Amino acid sequence: MRFLTALLAIWTGLAAASAAQAGSPTPDAIGIREAVTPVMESVVDFHTLVMSIISAIVILVMALLLYVMIRYNHRNNPTPSRNSHNTLIEIIWTAVPVLILVVIAIPSFRLLYLQDVVPEAELTIKATGYQWYWGYEYADMGIGEFYSNMIPDEEIDAAAGQYRLLSTDYPLVVPIDTNVRLNVTAADVIHSWAMPNFGVKIDAIPGRLNETWFRAEQPGVYFGQCSELCGLRHAYMPIEIHVVPQDVFDSWAATAAEDIDAGRTMIAEYQSGVRETRLASR
Ligand SMILES: [Cu+2]
């Protein structure tokens, strides 16, 4: 049963049930993490479409193979046909794959366009990859660059919602339902800024400014990792984002512009309040 659930999860691309924390990997979970942006929702839909087409093709080819193996084996069909051409069948097996590719191409290009074109941005964040941590800057908000380092194993506080290898000391904070433009670059080698729940994965390249966007539609804490082999501590430069209501973001931004440590304390207190309400409502 567990195996069937897993297969179904892979097929539909939905994360397995009982994901306690949508924004982080969960033990025994399989499939794609919950989509919280329009882009990621489209990615999951596209995945399901392509997976359905693939499944239909596999079933058809398997059935044809089995049919030929049984119907035309030496015992059932001792005198083979000498035909080598059939124009109609040749046209069909050329045209049908072309049509299938067109059916895949249309939503694929639509998705590429959705990811590529940044809508009117309400907030701009610059992320810089370093060996081996991320730097973030909210220039419009007067928040100068701060660094986001992984919390070492011995300091992880699971009760405070921290995850080994994923939690950072100074997380990113963004408001919910806001178009965020993300400018990504690197200072030393190529890194890659990736957030599975947002459908974002973009290379951070020294001397170049890459641009992408996201609009998080669910509050929560989301985790990602550097996704380009960048050296010795590549696995230890995680990305942590807190998606919070606009008023919480505003007060965080005002505090962080003055004192980034006070901002961090503020957001940690807010999240512990959220955890308590969640526990109380169970
Ligand atoms: Cu890296």
C-alpha cells in the first residue's frame, strides 16, 4: 500500500500526504513539494500532463509488443508476410508523434514565458552567492547586504522549527501575495539559488545579474539549497525564506533597516507565535 501511494505520488507529482511542514523535506515523503507560487503550480500541472502522455505511450508500446510476440511468433504464424511498406501506417507513425510534440510544446512555451517575464515587481531583492553562504540586499528598503549562513548542527534548535543543514542564521523575509523580483549574482564561483516550493532555480554567475521572480501565496517557512557544485561546502549554504503577512514584513523591514539582529529576533518571535497557534488549533 505504501509502495502504491509512493507510485501515485510520483505519477501525480504531489507530495505524499501528511507533510507536516510544506516548506521542507519530510521523512518518508516522495514527489514534488507543495507549490506555493503560480509558476510552481504551472510546473506541477505540466509535469502531470507530460507524465500522462508518457504513461499512455508506454502502455500502448507494451501492448503492441505483447500482441506481436504472441500473435506472430513461429508457432502461431509459421509463414510470415513479405510486406515491407504500408504508406498509411508510415504517415500515421510520423504524424502522431509530431502532434504529441505540439501538444507538449504549447504549455511548455507558455510556462517558459511565465517564468521568464517578470511582472510588475513590488519588491526587489538581490541575492549574491559566496563560497559558502548567501548575501541578501533589499536596496529599496534601505536594508544593506546581510549574510545568511547555515546554522551548525550542534546549535540546531528543533523546538524552534530549525532543520539541520537547512536553517540559516539570517533568513530572507518576504511579504505574502507580492511580486518579488530576485536579482541573482555571485562573487566568486557559480552558485545556484533554488527554492523548490517556488519553482525557482537560477544560476548565480560572477559578473552577471540574472533575474527571476516569485509570488508566494501561502505563508510559511521554506527551505532551498545551492544547486550548482561550487566547492567544498556546496552542501552547506542553504536558503531559508519566511513568507509573512504584509504588516509583519513592514515592521521587520523597518526594524532590519536599523538593526538586522533586532529584525531576526522579531521574525523568530513571530514564527514561534505562529507555531503555538498551530499547535493550539490541533
Ligand atoms: Cu554554492
